[in-house]
Amino acid sequence: MLASMKPKQRKFSIGYLALALIAVLAFQIPLFGSRAANVSYSEFKALAKKGKVSNLTLDKETISGTLSTDGLETLLSKEKLEELKRLGDGPHRFVAARVEDPGLVAELEQANVKFAGHVENTWLATLLSWVLPAVVFAGVWVLLMRRFGPQQGLMAIGKSKARVYVEHKTGVTFDDVAGIDEARGELMEVVDFLKNPDRYRRLGGKIPKGVLIVGAPGTGKTLLAKAVAGEAGVPFFSLSGSDFVEMFVGVGAARVRDLFAQAQEKAPSIIFIDELDALGKARGVSPIMGGHDEREQTLNQLLAELDGFDTQKGVMILAATNRPEILDPALLRPGRFDRQVVLDRPDLRGREKILRVHVRDVKLAPDLDLSLVAARTPGFVGADLANLVNEAALHAAREGKEVVDGVDFDEAIDRVVGGLERRSRVINPKEKEIVAYHEAGHALVAESREHADRVAKISVIPRGVAALGYTQQQPTEDRYLMTRAELLDRLDVLLGGRVAEELVFGDISTGAQDDLQRATDMARHMVARYGMTEALGLATFEPPRQALFLNVPSMAQREYSEETARRIDDEIRKLFEAAHERVRKTLTAKREVLTSLAKLLIEKEVVSRDDLMALLASAEV
Ligand code: ADP
Ligand code: ZN
């Protein structure tokens, strides 16, 4: 489906060259094939005197020309005459070896014989001394290029077309991407702009340059980007960030430059950069001295291109990542990827819609209920569901059935889940319950703390690689200053999940690891960096950020005593204990709401702020 723009390597072998050389040689030697009679110099002189030769060519070493056909008897020996006869009738060419004879020219003039000199032909010498080495050199070059491939060849630098993919018509529309209503609305504007760049130009409106599509692998980021191109009817140029990882310095940057040049030439068009994180990881401390020069150069080039090109031309840049948090902040500044579209793992309804897209070309049993299939596949992303439909159809085919029925889907689910479980991406009902209480705990603590951000959405659908569920809070904008009270409330919210698990199950799971990590970091900062505890006062103890050598932090970095380190740890523990106690109180008081929120989560998978407000309101009466 992807049309590679990689130019076909011209087959250019030394064999062909040799053949050509021989052909040229054959052409240049006229003596091949035409036979001439050899005469002695004295015979030639006699013939010349009688005017029996014409068209003479005087060479350095030979004299050649045409011989008359008659009156030769008296001038040539019997053997020569016979030889001439054997060569046939008509005028003959002859050759005579030249001897030292200064009077020759005068004699020829006297006999009124026409003659010409001959310029030494040096083409062969030229060829040998100049062309041949060049040919050999070229041959060696070609061999080397073959052996090391175009990527490593010196010539490849700057020739970036190799891994730029272009599809002139993606043929994908928004109808092919299901369950993305939010993202769709956001991207309709982009489509509209690409369709009518002139209108936007005239109005002078500010058009977004880049849209970052964020979502777990398989949630349809690439598909969505292609759909934007398909809806707008513009060419789709794409490039994957991971392609740059093992490249020579300079190649990646050249490639990016080229990609933008090509896309601008074909504007309106879309540039899609997959796995932006591979290329756009935050710069900074490099694990190894020198670091990823290549990646940095490529990233710098990308930033330069983003800044340099003019949206008015109608080029839109889409990029995909599943790890927005590690992106270099420079990429997210206004005028770059200043818009974000998040593709969540689909919920129950979303999964059903995606299934409908993929069963379009599958013959289904009339009694098959896709909503039941959707209900059995929590955690599946679009790619998993596409795979599921395919597996079910294959199963039906193996069984020799006419239509795909529920049994086929059951078998396929088991199969796909088996594969996914190994990659730990599917949650079983018990896990789902734990996740539901955990997230409900975060949400309720957040709602009961004055300084915490309000809850926007709670989900028990796995997101990203590690998180099994999440509680999203608004506003999510970056804060530059935070008060102690705000930090403490944040700490409480982070602990909410873990404490809820303790209360409900009397046991705790590994799921809170990320929360605890973040809580610990936060507590440590409060104590050691911001001077927010009384015991240690205003002094800060954070060591300056040091360069890591081979990823091993050096041991001699600490600038404070063991005693201070112990006091810092003590203070962190105290902060934690106090927070734990506060959260425990809060959640014990709200135990019933906690249960009903968790139940709602298990049922609906995603709970919006409105749902949450309704639940809290009904609990208060
Ligand atoms: P990503 O780029 O996020 O890893 P892809 O766009 O490559 O995911 O998705 C892989 C495949 O999964 C798509 O080609 C499509 O068949 C299917 N798919 C993913 N999301 C959806 C969706 N929302 N609707 C329909 N099909 C989807
Ligand atoms: Zn949590």
C-alpha cells in the first residue's frame, strides 16, 4: 500500500563497460577486414614514377594508397602480380614500408601524384592513460556502494528520499476510523484548511501548524492521520522517528529537510511523523559522553523546519507518539505541535463501533451480537479488534462455515487475549475491580481537597504501557509556582488510589507503584529542595544535576552528611505518614460513595465529570 520513493538502483556492471570498449576499438581500426597488397619500397618508387598510384597517405612508417589496374606487368614481379590476381579485380589498396628518402616528396610532385600526410592517431593512448583509470575507479566505487548499501555510502548523505514514504491517495476516510468523535471534530478543521487553503489565507486566520496525536500503540494514530489526508484529498508524506536512531550524523537532518521540501512542492499536503518520541526525546544529560548527536541534529533540523515553513502554503504536520511526556518541550511550543489530539483506548461503545468497521467485509451470522463481543474485550485497541475480526473469520473458514458466528469470535477472543496477556495488556475481572477502586480513591480524594485539580474523567481502560487506569484532572496546564498546601493536596490525591485498595481489599497491589514514585519524588522535593519542613529549615540539599557517566551516577555527588540524609528521609516519612492518615480518614468517611463509584466504573469503564457529580450529589442526600 505504501509507495516507496526509493529510486531503483541502476544496474551498472563492469562487464557492460568492457563490451562497449571492444566495440569502440573495432570501429576505430579500419584495416580489419580490408586486405592490401604489400609492395616493396623500390616497387612503389617505380609505380609512382609511372603514375600508377593515387590517393597516397604518407605515414611515419608506411605509405599506402590505391594501385592502378593496368600496365603493372613491367613494374611488378611475377609473384606480386599473381598475389594481386588472387585478391580479385579492380583497384587495390597497397602498403609499402617506408625507408629514409628525403627526395620522395619532390619526386611525387614531379610525377603529379596526389599525397597527404597523416596525423598520428593517439586515441588509444589517451584512452589507456585517462579513461581506463576512471573506469576502474568507477567500478571499484560501484562495488563498494553495493557492499555497504546506500545508507552507509558517502553518496547517501543528503539523498534522503530512501525512507520517505508518500501516498498520493490514502483512500482512508473518517468512516474507517471508529470511536474517535472527539479527535474527529478537532481534525475536521485541519481537513477544511487543507481543502481550502485560499479561504484561510484570505481571512488571515491563524492556522495550526502541527497536531500531535497521542495514544497507545494500535489506537489508530496512523490511520487517523491517513484519514485526514484522505478526507482532504492531499498527498501523505510519512517518516518514522525510529528510522533515525542508527544513522550517521547529518543524514537524519538532511532527510527531514528533504521531507519538508518535497511536501511543500506538493502542497497542500500532509507530513506525518510516526514515533516522534524516538527523535524528539528531551535533550539534556546524555547517557554517554557526546550523546546522541544524530538525534539532536535531526531534532534541531525538525524544529528549524517547523519554524521556517509557512502554513499559508497548505502543509500540515501531524505526528504520533505514545509517550508525550518524554518529548522535548521545544516541540510543544506555540507554532510547533501546539495542538494535541488524544486517542484513548476505546470504551465499550467505541469497541463496538470499531468492530463494525472491521466486519464490513465479513459475512456475519444474523444472530451475532457485536456488543457482546465488545463487552468481552476490555483493553483492546483498534489494532487488536481488527486482528480479532480477522482471527474469527479465519476460524470460520477453517471450520468450513458459511458465516462467522459467536463461536468463532469466542475462539478468536481466547486466542488474541492469550497473545495480549503475554504482553500484559488485558485485565481480568478481578484486576478490573482493583483498578476501579484504586481510581475511585484518587477521584474522591481529589474532589474533597480544596487545592487539588478537579476530576475531569476516570477510566479503568489501560492507557500507555504501565497504567491500568487513570484519573484525569483539570486543569492540566503547567504550574510554575505551587504553595505548600497545594503540594500536600497533590500528595493526598496520589496516595488516594493505594489507600482505597487497603480499605477495600485489606491488601495492596503493585498497581500503585507509579503513584508512589511520584509521591516520593514530590515529598523529597518539598523537604530537600523547597525547604518546606521545619526540621530542616530553609536549606536546600538537592545536589546539582550532574552529568551521568555511562548511566552510573557517581557516588561522590552528595554534598551533605549521612546525618542530614537520614533527617531528610525522616521528614519524607513523616510527610507520608501524615498524608496517609488524612487520606484514610477521607476515604473511610466516604466508603459508600467509593463503592458506588467503583461499581459505576466497572460497568461503564469511563466515568465523566458529569457522571461523577451526579453520583456525589445523590450520595449527599
Ligand atoms: P498506531 O499508529 O496508533 O499504532 P495504527 O493506525 O497503525 O495504530 O492502527 C493499526 C490498525 O488498527 C489500523 O490499520 C486499523 O485496521 C486498526 N484500527 C486502529 N484504530 C482503529 C479505529 N479507531 N477504527 C478502526 N480501525 C482501527
Ligand atoms: Zn493510581
